[in-house]
Amino acid sequence: MENQQDKGFFGQPKGLSTLFFTEMWERFSYYGMRALLLYYMYDAVSNGGLGLPRTTALAIMSIYGSLVFMSSIVGGWISDRLLGAKRTVFFGGVFIMFGHIVLATPFGVGALFISMALIIMGTALLKPNVSGMVGHLYSKTDLRRDAGFSIFYMGVNLGALLAPLIVGTLGQEYNYHLGFSLAAFGMFFGLLQYIIQGRKTLDGVGTKAPNPLTPEERKGFIRNFVIAIVVIIAIFGGAQLTGHLSIDFFVNSISVLGIVLPIFYFVKMLTSKDVSAEEKPRVLAYIPLFLAAIIFWSLQEQGSSILALFASERTQSTLFGVTIQASWFQSLNPIFIFVLTPVFVTLWTKLGQKQPSTVVKFALGLLFAGLSYLLLMLPGLLYGTAGKVSPMWLVGSFFIIVIAELCLSPVGLSVTTKLAPRAFESQTIAIWFLADASSQAINAQIARFYTPATESAYFGIIGVVAIVGGILLFTIKEPIKKLMGSIH
């Protein structure tokens, strides 16, 4: 479509408006559901919850997040090789909507897992491809491209900001299923708008698969798909027959996958004949940054699990005389992103050539993330863990971790694409998402150590790990720069 004359949406192509609102509604449904999900899982059955043990509920939250990010690899592949982005995004929205509808039914744990499977599949199809379609709206030389992506990401944060306040309030004050049904309506509106408005504004955008499967590849794909299904059935069927099939078995299996997948990808790149001698040092340079990203996302992603539990159990429910729902804390991250993004954009622009290198920005990201957890260590040390503390502790922690996120997250994807070997270009974005998937696979294992008795130690140890990681990264910045070669 790449029409530089089309300026119908704040000086941007009209198609951006369609994708902005599609993504806004998708994020509204996803973050609305996430704001309630932990409470729904561990709340007593008499209160409308599922009555699961807390440690199990925390582990499920992490595994769910891990699978959402892992599956984006599959969504990108389906768009590139089979359906094209436009149809892939549509089917993704349909799966997500039905996932929320299932969650809105009162059919217990069975409905929870069916709903999760549908939302994971749907997010895999929609999330990576809707961003790709934004890129298709502009030619390579169109100077509006960066601004277009900035506007698009405001849509992401707008959905994430509104959802906990609206869906969270309905779910916690009235009924969990009512909250989940509102998330379903959100995705329905997004789909409706995508279909009706998209007919005009997205004409010719992402309609064809850019690299369709050849007949030979199709046969290979079907064979590999069947093998994968057989392996999955063998693992879980074997566990069922031997009496080991449980939620813990499932959580542990996904945790292992979250660690094995990135190792597989890096070994594949470093041993591939398609990766040149000049490119291999860049892959090695990327590994410490990838490990730093895992540590950072491990802390950041606990916002919807451990910190959500802290909000519910350990935080006073009023601030300046206003009653606060525990789910509202999930809106702090997008609020602070809105507030601080212009500050960081101005700061990096003013500094120009003097701004910190990518490696130093990553180190700063780990440092601030660690500090946000050390702050949460203090209430337990100062006042004990029996009573409730001021919400400002949690507000402060969220504020500091957003500073960390703005140091690390925007430059992470950029450096991923710069250091990627040519033969693995399209898979590198998926590798960046794998850092988040791996972090949540780790969280599923460490969440069980969080109890009232260990609260301060839990936050303290994780905070120190992040700070030590940041210091280590800073000390090896010169060798990493050397491996990067001409890439800065």
C-alpha cells in the first residue's frame, strides 16, 4: 500500500487507525483478563473463584505468559508461509474472543485450560503480525515510519491502561465471569472494526504469504507436524498412564521448554553453514544481552503474579481516602510508560552521540529493575508481614521498573535485528520474544518460594541478582563491543 499521500490519521496512513484500534482492543481484552486471572484462580469457590492453591495459581500465570511469547514464533511462521498477515490477524482475533467467552462460563478448571489454549493460539496469530502490518503501510523511505510505530504502541498502552480499571473493577466488585465477558466484548469490537474499516484502509496489505511453502516443503511440514503431535501425546500420555499427569507436571514441562528453546536456537545459529564467519561473533555478542533480558523480564513479568498477590494481600485498600481495587495496580505500568516515554526520547535525543551504548543501557535496565525489588524488600523488614502497608510502596516499585523497561526494552529489539545473521533474520524477533518466554518459565519455578515468611528475602535476593547482573554486564562491555564489530 505504501502511499505517502495517505495522511488520513494524524498525518499517517488511514490503515494505521484500523491497526491501532484492533491492537488496542486486543490488549484491552488480554490485560483485562490478566488483571483478574490470578485472583480468580486462587479465590474460594464460594466467592466465585476456582479455589486452586496459591503457588499453583502463580505458576500457571507464569506458564501462561511463557506460552503466549513462545507461540509467537508459530504465528509469524503461519503468516510468512501459509496465510499472509491479514487473514492470520483475523483468525487470531476470533480465537482470542472465543477464549474469553469460554473463560466467562462457570465450568471450572476445564474451562480455564480450554480458554488459555484458545487465547494462546489467538495471541500467537495476532500479536506478531499486526505489528508487521504496520510496517507494510509505509515504504522503506517513508520518514513517517518511526512516528507511526510510536502512535501504534500508544494503542497498546491505552488498552493495557484501561483494561484493569474497567474489567478489573467489574470482576472484583461484582463477578469474575462478568469481567471476563467484558474482555470478550473488547475483542469482538476490535474484530468488527478490523473487518469493516479494514476493507478500505488495509486493501492489499498483508494479503499474501511473502514466502509460501513449496509442495515439497508442505510435505515436510505435515510430516514434522505429525511427529510433534505424536511426541506431545507420548509425553503427556505416558505421564497419565504412570499417574504423573498433574498441573505441576505441565508447568515443569513448559519450564524445561522455555530454557531449551533459546539454547537450541543459539546452537543452531553458531553451527549453521549459512551463518558467515563475520556474523558468528555478533551472535556471541548477543548472548549476554539475551541473558540480561531474561533477568529483566523475570522481574518485570512478576507484576501480574507476585506483585498482584502483594497488592491483594499486603497493600491497604485505600489511598487518600479512595478505595482501590487490587487489579488497578496493573494499570501503573502503562501509565508510567505514557508519562516517561517522552522524557526518555528527549533525553536520548539531547545526548545524541554522548548517549550510553546499548550494552550500558541494558546494564542500567538491570540496575533499576533490581532497585525496584529492593524497595519492596523494605516494608517486610520495617513493619513485618502480618499487617498491610501503604500502596505507595507498590507505586514506587512500578515506577522504578518502568525506568528500567525504557532503558532496555526499546533498544532490545533494535539490537536483535542489527546482530541477526542474514539467514535467521525473520526468526530473530521470535528469539527476542523467547527471552520473555524463558523468564516466565523461570518464574513458574521460583514463585513457590514466595510466602509471608520469605517475602523480604524473596524480593531482596531477586533484586540483588538483577543488580549483580547489571554490574557484570557493565564490566564486560568492551569485549561485547569488540564482538559486535562494526555494529553499534
